[in-house]
Amino acid sequence: MTPGGPQAQTEELPVGLPGGLTEPPQPPPTNAVEGSSTWSLLDRLGLAFCWFLGLLFCAIAAAIVIYLLIKGIQFLKPSMLVTPAAAGFTEGESGGFSDAFFGTLILGVMSLTLALPTGVAIAVWLVEYGRPKALARVTEMTVEAIAGIPSVVFALFGTVIFSSAALGFLSRTNEGVVFGRSFFAAAAMLALEALPLIVASTREGLNAIPRHVREASYGVGKTKAATTRRILLPTCRPQIATGAMLGLGRIIGDTAIIVILLGATQNFSPVEGAPFPLNYLRGAGTTLTNFVYEASPTGNLNQPDKAYAAAFVLLFIVLLLNAATDLIHSRARKAGTWSH
Amino acid sequence: MEEEFQSQYGPRWSDQRVGRLLGALVCAVVALLLALIVVVFIQGWPSFAHNGLAWFGPGGNVDEQLNVISQSAETGAGYVYTFHAWPLIWSTILIAGGSVILSLGAALFISVFLVEFAPTWMARILAPVVRFLASVPSVIYGLLGVLVLVPFIGNHLISESQKASVAGVISLTGYSLMAAVVVLTIMVAPLMVSIFTDALSSVKPGWLEGSLALGVNRWRTIWKIGVRAARPAIVAGTVLACARAIGESVMLAMLSGSTAFAPNPIDGLIFVFEPSRPLAPTIVKSSDQLSSPPAKATLFAIAAFLLFSAAIFSLTGWAARRSMNKYLAR
């Protein structure tokens, strides 16, 4: 035994070699770390501040969820999800927000079908092709710039291009004047908004695949395109899914584009004379975010109870997306990583 | 056999073709961004051209100017473009700057905590919490702000004497700089935390271990070595957060108050309770006037200004992150 037993216990790590022992020594704890007891006061105060901020963030998140949960249970009736909004003076008369709910779902699906293939294609080009180099650099900058551009700017840009005569078939047209507000317009601009997240996530996945995997595939005579489709993309499916979830979260949470490019109404306003799905998609509509914005005390409807109910539904969707992302992550981690 | 091979992997999906196809798509996206920049600037040009540099300066009441601009389309006496955006710009600087500074401090401490000090159970809670806060839609922050934070500020933090002291100038109701900055900080900090934690956890372990081996305690090691090595990422995160903060529109449209007033820090601490309206919410709030050509030009001029600043911010962040690579263990 080490001489001076009591002292040895205060040591955090065993000192010296325990030679010639009959019983095996205690292995040092694997997570042996220095405690804060020896630090100066200022350092300890700093650590306390870290704890304070960490707990504060947890408390804020918990407060948001619990508060909306309480308000949601209080005000949300299942009938609101199937009743369209109606004109009325009291909250009881003005119906529900079914159009907003379905608008969110439609818009999510539409934007993601635009953004996902485009984003994955850009990421594949950047990682696997990337020639000429100057174009790759410009593309990286473009994606980065798109990520930083405020969504109001996209929205204003959308009002210009979608009210041009050439794109009139995507929205309502009245005697040659193109209305410019439609699900198509909003979906296109939202897809642009979601694009950088999908590109970044997919790139990360592709970059994590070691070279030898590609070389093995080339070695058996596969082309680059076949390798990408059969090996690389299936391998980084979790990252693509993560990017899609993040993008979907961004699409569902955006309000400025909806207010400017889709909203102005709380109901679907299908275009007359167009075949079934197109008449709705070419018309104006609304989403949950727009409904919350308009129903809040600062909006035009001023129905705070229903705003809470819609916000609860919205938060629930966001929480589901977050849970799905976490599930994908933990599954991917269990599946293991490449050995380099 | 040969034919089947040809049809599956042959010229149809040859590398050159696929490369060119994807390249074309990439070019299209680049072209779309260029188109966006060009369109926004061209549409906003009349407003800049009529005002010159005075566009950025102070002078007059912005709300009245916007009214006159949008009505001038119908009077027949010619379009009016006179617009001095300084109160809006100043409000943007105050709100975005204030929240970015606050969240820089908070995010630094939280990411140091997450990477180095948090026990496993705490990190397992805090990491998803940060991700959740980043993904809450901005209208929800706005709604909670309007219905919870604004009444609280209006009823409990602002005293009657303070309200009376500025009664002739502006009414203090709780829609204030403070509400906007607090909520924007909660929105922006998670973005910074995610960038900072990435960088801190990929600092070369040898550097940290070297410092620890010299007897420096863990707190000072992570701040003097870890945070220093991650400096480019910290710059990048801060700059990206700036881009996000100036572009935030809906939450600020709900919380910052709806008058284009320029709070003045010289007036003492009361300025944090004063309402204002930044640039991005102005676009959202006036978007129903887009049908009036001079108002449209003015709004596009605001958008062009935002676009320019955001692009500068995000490209700076991109450049800073690229220079990060040499510090990291990757």
C-alpha cells in the first residue's frame, strides 16, 4: 500500500507505481477531472455564472413550452383544426384556423420538394465535382450569402418576379394584372430560405465519408455518378434527413415571406376555372405563422386566445421536428462511423 | 449485356454529363442570387437617386414621409421620394447591436460550459434546449413577448413619473427597445452557441493538455487557450448573428413598437423603455403599400440596404470561418 493512507485518499490520481501488491490497485477513475475547489474566487464565480446561464436557458425553454402547453390546453379545441376562419366579432364566432393548418402542411411539402433535391445536388456538386474551382468558391459564397439574407428581402424579390407576366400562370391573373401572391410564389422563396441548411448538412455528410470508400467503388468500375447514387447518398442519408428537418423547421417558422407573398387573407382563395389542386395552389392562403401574427394583439384580427391555440399547434410541430432530428442523430451514431 | 450496361451506366449518366448537369443547376442558383441583388437594387434605385446620401441621414418624421410617399401615387402631382431613414437605421443598430453584444457574452459562457464543465446529464439537457430555442418560430417569440413581456415591462418596470416625463413626445407602453433586445438575444444566442461549441470542441487537445500540464487550472486553460484558438469562429458566429439580428422582421414588428422614433441614450436609462422601429419590420408593416410605385421604391431601397449589410456580414463570417481551419484538429 502507499504509505500514508489518509493522505492518499485526498489525491485525485494515484501517484507512483503500485509494485508488488497482492490485491489489484483501484484503477484511476476514467473521468478524473480537477474540481473547482482549488480555483481562485474569480474563476469560481465565472463557473457559477456558467451554471446560472445554463439553468436560465433551460428555464426559458421550459417556460415557453409549459406556458404554451397550458394556454393550448385551455384554448385549443380540436374543432379549430377543421373549421375555417370566419368573420365574426367575438372569438366564439370567428371559427377556427383549419386553412392555416393545412396551408402550413401544403407549404412545407411544396418547399421541401423544391429545396431538398436542389440542396442535395448542390452539395454533391461541391464535394464530388467542384470544378472549375472558381465556380465552387462562388457557389460556396452564394450559399453562405443566401443563408444570411433576411427573409423580407426574399419576400420583396418574390413580389417582383412572380408578378411578372411570364409567371402569371403561377398566381391569380386579373385582366392582365398578375396578383403575384400564391402558394407557388411563397414555396419557391421559402425553398431558397431552406436551401443553405440542406446544403450544409449534406456536405458535412459527404465530407465525412473517407476517400477509400469512393476508391473502392471506382476500383470495381463504377462511375462517379453511380458511386454517388449507390454509395455516397445512401451513406449520408441521416445527414440529408437532418438537413431536411432543419429546412422544414425554417420553412414552417417563417412569417415575413408568408405575410408578403401569400397572406392578406385567413382562408384559401382558390382561383376560378383552374383544375383542382392548381386552383388552390395558385390562390392566396395562409399558414399558422401568419395566423398567429394576425391574431396577436398587434395584428389585424386581435384574437389572442386563438393565437395561443395556433401557436401551440405550431410549437408542437416544431417539437416533433426536433425530436425526429434527434432520433435520426442517435440512430446514425449507433450505426457507427467510418474507420479512416 | 453490353447494351444493358450502356443503358444503365453508359453515356446517359456519364460523369461528364452528370457533372455538367449539376454544374448547370449550381449556375442557376448563383444566377438567381445575382438576379435578386440586381432586382432589389434596381427597384430601390429611384429612392436612393432622389435622396442621395441624405437617405441615410436624419431629418423629419419617417412615418409621415412614408405616408406622403405612398399617397403621392394618387395625387397626380408627381411621385414624392423624400425619405430620411436614420431613425430606422439607428433603431436597427441599437436593437441588433444590443442583442448581439448580450448574446455574445451569454453564448461564450454557455459554450465553454457545454464543452468543458457541464456534467454529462446537464449537457444532455442543455444541448437540445439550445437547439430548441434556435428552432422556435419567431412569431411565437413575438406572441409571448406581446402577451407576457410587454405588459410586464409596461406595468412594472416603467414608473408613472417616467411615463409622464416623456408624455408630450412619446407614450411608453412597454413596446420598447428593452423588450426587443431581450427577446432577440434569446433568439440569436443559440445560433452563436452552436458555432462556438463546434469550434471549442475541435481545438487541438494537445494545446489544452499542454496548458493543464503546466498547472494552469481548467477554467483559465479553456479561456486562455481554447477560446483564443477559437477566435475566428467567435468572430464568424458574432458576424452571422449580426446578419440574423438585422434581418429579423416579424418578432420586431410585434415587439419594438410601431413608431419610427429614435431613442437617445443621452436621455438616460429611460431610452431602453422607448419604442422604435427597425428597418426590416418597416418593410413588413408597409408591405400593403407595395402597389404604390414610390412606396415600392422606398421599401426596396430599405431592402437593398439590408441586403447589402447582411451580405457583408455573412461573407465576413464565411471568410473568418475559412481561416479557422488551421487552428483546428480536423
